Amino acid sequence: MNVLNAIIQGLLLGGLFALFACGLSLMFGVMEVINLAHGDIAVAAVYLALSVMAVTHIPGIWVFVIVVPIFVVGGYFGQRLFLQRSLDSGPITTLLVTFGLSVVLQNVLLEVYSANSQSVNIGSLVSGSVQISSQIELPYLSMIFLGTAVVALGAVNLFLSRTATGRMVRAVADDREAAQLVGADYRHLFGIAAALAAGTVALAGLALGMYTSISPSSGPSYLLYGFAAVVIGGLGSLWGTLIGGMVLGLATTLGSLVDPDFGAMLPYLVFLAVLAVRPRGLFPKRALV
Amino acid sequence: MNGATLTLEALPARQPAIVVTRSRRPATWAGALCSAGIAVLALLPYIASQGFISDLVNLMILVCVATMWNALAGYVGLVSVGQQLYIGAGAYTVLYLAQHGWEPFSTVPVAIVGAAVLAIPASFLVFRLSGAYFAIATWVLAQVAALFVARFGSLGGGTGTAVPGLDGFGASNLLRDYYWLSLGITVLSVLGVYLLLRSRLGLVLTAVRDNEVGARSVGSRVMIAKRVVYLLAAAGCAGAGCVLAISQLEVEPGNVFNVQWTAYMIFAVLIGGFGTIEGPVIGAVVFFVLQQTLANYDVWYLIVLGSVAMLMAIWARQGLWGLLISKVPVHLFPVGYYVHNQPGIRERQGLSRLVLGRVVQSRNRGGHANGKPGTERAISSNHTTTGIAGETKEDR
Amino acid sequence: MTLLEARGLTVCHGQLEALRDVSLSVSAGEVVAIIGANGAGKSTLLRTIAGLHTPVVGSVLMDGRDITHLGPEKRVAAGIVLVPEGRRLFASLNVEENLLAGLYRGRPGAWDMAKVFELFPWMRDRRRQPASQLSGGEQQAVALSRALLANPRVLLLDEPSLGLSPLALRRIYAVLPALVSSGLGILLVEQDVRQALKVADRLQCLLEGRQTLEGVPSELDVEEIETAYFGIAQTTRNAGA
């Protein structure tokens, strides 16, 4: 009974992890960069949402309409103006710079918002669920999150496969030089990828902020979970990332049946096991979609 | 590159013999100065205030871990974001043994060796990875260790517990003792890295830093070199962890396994200078000074240092030390080879590869017998212009 | 009329000098072939003209305009398109998507998808096939089409014969005359000297980054070419160690 519930919860949670991981997967596939500040961007989105709500009194469930576009634009310019320079210096530099960014971001949030845990209040929608049977219930919120994750991932997928720019993003991920030779400005395309990454992770962060409470230092755990989802699912494949997210979600909920601390540890153990045995993941293919 | 050859036997007899030494005069001075400095530091507890001594302990922990991180990242190219695993391992070994009746200071050698032993299987896991995978894997290992340790109530669980056996000392005696401990560990760490780099293994490492594929192709034992450095870094960080445990009188997973330590290491090294021995020391000092100066402003020091470190990573990777010695070419910790009386040899990047294969080290008996020390040129493997661990700026 | 000109190009890869003082020109409607042994610098030359390398000395001009410091993406707009060595198709894209990539920032002109399918009818039926599943010759056809869809005025072809069966090679080369007659200039790098001699209006030979021969194929004899190619009679080698 609990196991079945845990499985369903795990799958729903997986959608959220996948949304976190989507941006990581995209950035790695396109630019070969792991943004160590990825999780902190999600946390920053929540805090920005709180400030926006405090100022404009928009209900929590709609605040993403303002916040996500801000991050999309911010992601594009952050990439072109800042991250691109460290990319030109090399992969180690980029690791170090994004790590530094993560620390700085966490501490700026700490200074501005204090260390208290906060969450986004969305009123009565938090509770409430559908009762499938006497044992199984599907919380509204979790289903909305999974739905959002699937829609968002699907939208990104559509963009990459159906639009000219999306096609070129995939092309530049395959072969940057060849893309230049057909006239593509790879810096612009990198910016697009970063914008998508920032947008999806902001959305994921907001969802998380509604589901649970976050604090300025919550970022790194989400980065690790996101990265784990990418690795487990197979690098660069968006749908693989969804599977990877679900594996992690299951590990979290099933592990929590043993005890809550184990629930926190099991996803990492699964990740390490995958690294040890199949570092290329469950569905390794170098293509993005 | 075609022109330089160092097969000394091939030169005609009337040319002055090539002299290759390990260091020049400034280094001997530096060596003497360092020894004197260490002696002064050792005597400080008798003259300086307790607050100052306590600060120095924290500074030395920083120097130690920064040096260890730099050995991994700057010389082997392994960017670890999880050295706190070994800091915690050291601290918890001290705690565990102290709880079982050991005198706390006597646990330190065991903790250090234990961490090195722990690093062996860890290295087999993480060495299969590179780049971001390696970095995050090290981070995850540290997280898992923290979560694992927190399950044991006897070790204090998630909130930590005090280290037994420290109350009998008396506050000032204890301070003096762990001050000397930290001094000893830090000196040993820096010395260890220095000696390692001077050795043949060190030559392999510098070659790896410049160009790993090239180093392998010359037959260098790259894997062994990497593993030795990884173990050394684990040992050094564990030593720092031991000092932490004793100086803070308690061990808490949220503290010793905190990724904050990595932030300290990285920022210190980026500011001081990547890939040199002097760099992390300088960087740690700058870091520490800023930390103390901005102590009243919460975490602004981290924001400032982090931002500076990021900018330096992009634009000034040689760090403060690198900037300094580009004006005044001095190596306090010489690990390269200096060729005297051979004006044709210019400082080359990656020349350490040539040296690795072919140089015949000879000492000219009785000083510079051929008179003119001024024409000496440095084949310095302290620096390359390729930047960090073999990556090059694209010339497109 | 001269479309493309390269003057005194010297290009270095790090400390290695790949090209030294190389000059050439390509006019509308002509095929210029560059031959030379491996490592002679042929690919470097094409890549420099395409903008992937910046010369330390020398300049590249298109229609008399100096484009030496123009990035590779902008050169497509200027009318210079490179079909790189090894085809370099986008592996995760299918045939059609690869072709569409050529249109992405291409210039307006005669080439469009319909014309490409006319030239290579098999592509129409197999346009949804992943590019990675094509044979060498088919990939070369797609790579060539992708370049043509950008409507270049000068087409750079880097070793089209590499990895191709003789039949596929013949098919690719059979296409060239029609391209040239429409006013396109072609700069061709080829290891297969015979093939190069057959299609080229003018020939140049590179050896260790330097030009050793230049001329019209009909006026050159085999011995001259051999000497220039292999450099046996060269006296300008560096003194070794």
C-alpha cells in the first residue's frame, strides 16, 4: 500500500527533477558545460517570485508568468556577456567560474533574504487530492507539477525539433565548427540554450517552492539531483532525463519508506552506482531529442 | 622546437659545458628565510596573544587545504569539489578514536593514514571520470559521507558532538598544542607537495599539467602520479580536519563535510595563483585577511572573494603570485631545471617533456667554472603559458 | 572576374608554421585545385579562407574587400562556403534538416530544396533518414548540397574524395561542371592528383606550407608536378638539429 503510493509519488516527483535536469542536459549537450550554479538559479527564482508577490500581490500560482520570462532573458544575456568568456578560456575555468557563481549567488540571497526557509504560498491548492482508491491518493499539486514538467519538456522538444533556430541549436551541439560553416553564430545559439536552461530551471524552482520550503543554501542539492538525473538518463537526451528524474524520484520516495535520511541518501547511492557501472547512463545517445 | 637539443655529450669540447641545476640563488635565500620563519612561528605561542594564535590556526588550515586542492587541480588537472570528504574523514576519525579512549593528539597520524587509505578505493571510482563528472562525483561522495555519518547517534548524528579527552589540557596549553599541530601539518603539506614536484614523479605531473596525452605518449606513469597526488591531497585535508576537530572541540557533519571548504580552497587558489606552490599560500593569506576584515559584515567577504576569484579565473589565472613574478622572475620553491650558459635555449612551454626524456643533470664542480652565470636561462616548469592543466586558448 | 583572392598568407598553429606566404585567386566560373601531400597545409589554407583560422600575415579578399578578420559565420554571407574535410554533417539531424541548415543563413539565389532534389533525386525519398546512416558518397552529396543551398559565389571543397568509392567520387565530380558554368568559383583541395588534373582550370601545389608550383594543368608535365609534390629537388629545407 505504502509502496504503491510511494511509487506514484516518486514518479510525480520525478517530473520535477526532470525539469531541473532539462537545463543541465541542454547546456551540457550544446556547450559541454555543467553550470554548477544551476540549482541556485532555481532558488533565486523562488526568492524573486516572493519579492514580486510582495510588491504586486499577484497570486502565487501565476507568479511564474512574470518570473520565468525574466530568467529566460537573464539566461541569454548572462551566457553571452559572462559565461561565454569563461567558455573561451576552457572547461576547467568554466567549472570554477560557475562554482564561484554558485557560492556568490547563495550568499547574496543570504544577505538579502536571510537564512530562513521560505515557500511560495499558493493557498488552498497545496492540499487537496484525488482519491483513486482507499490506499492511493494523487495530490493535485503533484499532478500539476508532473503535467507542467511534461508540457515544458515537450515544448522544449518541439522547439528543438521543429523550429529553424532549434534545429541550429541541435546542429551546434553536434558540431560547432560545421555550424559556423553554414553561417550560424554559435554564441547566439549558446545564448538560446542558456535561456532555455534558465527558464526551465526557474519554472522547476517555482514548482519546488510551492511544494516545499527552500532556503538560500538549497541550490546545490538540486544541482546534484539534476546532474544525477542527467547521468542516469543518459547525457544529452531530454526524454532520457525524464526517465532519470523518475528513477531519482522513486529512489527518494521508496528510500523514505525506510527512513527519511535514507531517502535523502539513496538517490546519491544510485547515482554513484550508475557512475561506477554505466557512466554513459541508461539511454546514452549524443543527440538532444 | 626543432632546434633545441639537450644531449650534452654531442657538443664539441670547446663549447662551455652546460650546467643544469635545480635552483638559483634567490631560492637558497628563500629556503633559509622559510626555515627561520617556521622557527619564529613555532615560538609565537610564547609571545603572541591567544586570539592571534587562534587566528593563525585558522589561517594555517586554510593554507593546508588550499595547497592540497591546488596540487590536485593545478598540477594534475583534477578539479575536485569534494575534498571536504577527507576533511570530515579526518575529523570523524579523531572523534571516533577519542571516544574509544585514545588521547586525541595521538589519533592524528592514524586519521591521516586512514584518509589516504580511504582515498584508494575512492580514486578507483572517480578516476574513471573527468571534468564536470569528476567534480560532481567528488561532491556527491562528500554528501553521502555526511549523510552516512549522520546516521550514527554515537557520533553525534546530524548535530554533532564534542570530542572527548580534551578537557584535561587547560585552555592555553591546548591552544599551544593544537597550534603546533596545525603548524606541523601545514608545513608538512606544503613540503610534501614541494618534494613531490621536485621528484621524478613531479616531472611527470608537470608534464601532465601541460599536456596529458603528450605525457602518456612519452611513457610517463601518469596514473600512478595522479593517484599519489590524490592520496596526498586526502592526507593533507584529513590533517586539516584533525586540527578542526581539536580546535573546535566538537565535530559536526554540517561543518566538516560542508562544501564551503571547497569554496575556501578554490577562491584562495584562484586569487593566489593556480599551479604554483607559492600561489595557494599567498591566496590563503589574502583570503584570511579579507575574511577577518569583513567579519562584521556577515558573508560579504565570500561575495567579494567569490567575485574576485571568478574574475581572476577568467582574466588572471596566474593569480597574484603569477602577476608578481611576471615582474620579478623569482621562484621561492624551485621545482624546475635551470640551464646555464646556453643562450640558445629559450623558456619553452612544455619543455619539461623534453627534460623528462633526455636531460643529463650535471653539476659543475667548484661553482660556475666557465665564468658567466649571467647567461643562464630557466627551463622553468613552474609556469607554462598554456594556462590551467593543458587547456589552451582557441586561436580561431 | 576575380572573386576570391588570398595574398601572402602565413598561418601558425601554436608554434608550428602551417602556411608560409601562400597566395591564390579564384575567378567566377573557374576551378582552382590545390594539391599536395598530407600535412602540406592544404586544409589549413581552405580553413583560413573560410575564416576558421586567422593568418598572422597576409589577407583574404572577396570582391576586392578585405575580409581577413571576418568571422566564419559572416563569410557565408559574403559568399564563401566551405564543404569541410570529412563531410561533417550534423549527425543527430536527418537529411532534410541538414539541408535546411544550409538555408539558415544563406544568401538568396538560385539554389533551393527543389533544385537540390533535382540534382540528387534520391534525397527526396530519403530526406527523413538520419544523416549518420548514409554512405560516404551520400554524405558527401548532402554536404555539397548543404553548401550550395547557402548560394555561395565561391565554393571551397576540402578533399571530396576522402572515404568515397570510385563510383561515388565520379558522381560528385560529375556535378562540378554544371556548377561552374553558372558562374560559381570553386577552390578544390584534392589528394587524388589525377582527379584534380581532370577538373582544374588552374593548379597549385603545396609542400610543407609553401607554394611549390602554380600553373595550368595542360602546360605542366608529370615530372614537374611530382617534384613539386614530393619536394625531392628542394634545397630550401631547414638545417635540422
